[in-house]
Amino acid sequence: MRQIPVDTSAAREVLSIDIADTPSVRVAALVEPSADLLDRAHVGWEHFLSTQEESSDD
């Protein structure tokens, strides 16, 4: 997992809070959507696109 550093120097000036000089780390989610969820999303997206194409004919 890749860590993303966060610069806290601006927050220290704005909030006037004593923050350690070590950057914060954000955690990325490790859970991925299931194949079923992706299939349903794809079907929904195709349905959405077809309704947009029909409405542009008006």
C-alpha cells in the first residue's frame, strides 16, 4: 500500500494548533466492488446513456 504524505504547515498557521512536523498519512481502502456490483452498475450506466440519447432527439 502506498502512503500519501499530507503537508500540515498551512493548517498550523490557520488553526494555531501545535502539530507535529511529521506528515499525516491517509489510508487507501483495500476492499474492491464485487463483480455483481460492477455488472449492475454497467447495466444502469447503459440504461442512463440510452435515456440521454432518446431525450436529445426531441
